[in-house]
Amino acid sequence: MITPLSMATVFLVAIAPVIERGALPLALNVFHFPAWLAFLVVVIGNSLPAIAIVYLLDPVLIWLGKYIPFVHKFAGTVLAHFRHKIHPWVDRYGTLGLLIVVAIPSPLTGAWTGSGGAAILGMHKRRAVACIIIGVIVADLIILGLDLGITKFF
């Protein structure tokens, strides 16, 4: 049975970094959402942080780094992760490389990493957001296919 609490739980897991890829199996196997609803909630949840990160990451980190030294050091570590994950793909394939990184359905390659990398590399914001959302859709379609295929055997 779909309740507001189950809907909020799936949505919050989809928004969260690192565990975002578990939102679809959670919706399908724990809360028993219909596939179309689970997919819709998860894609929206995965996509929202990407938009905010692409547009706000640099200005917020620069502003905070001026006033809080710890933020400056922490931001350097986070930004190094984004550069390491995204830069080779973007260098080689351009904006399509960003889409590929986000579309890989594994931890640390999702919308958070893609949007952080796009912001750090100074990519065109609208194109980056479009590629991230398409990548999220592709990754979630892969996860949906795997989940529905696997659960039919059990």
C-alpha cells in the first residue's frame, strides 16, 4: 500500500547521495509501488539535486570558503573527487561523457557526482542538467529492468 510516508521515504532516498541507486528497488520490493510510479518518483528525486548543484555549488562553496576555513579544505577534497570521476570522460566525449558517467548504475557515478563535476568543470549549465537528467533516466531504466527481471525469478 502506498502511503505518504512510503512516498516520502523513496523520494528522500532518491535525493540522497551514494544510496540514490537503491531508491528504485526500495520502492518496488519494499513498498510495492507500481513500476511506473516508482520510476517517476525516483527520476524526479534523482534529478532535483542535480539542478541545484549545477547552479549553486560554485557560488556557495566560494562564499562559505571565505568565512569558514574548514569548508575551504573540505571543498577541495570533494572537488578533487568530482574532477577525478568526470574529467577524463568529459575530456574524451564532451557533454556526452557526462551523460555516460551518470548513466552507469553504480555508487558514486550518479547525479550528485555528475552535477558536481559539471559545476566544477564549468560546463554549460543547461546542457549539463539535460545530460544529467537523461543519464538518470537511463540508469533508472537499467535498474528497473534488472529489478523486474530478477524479481520475476523469485
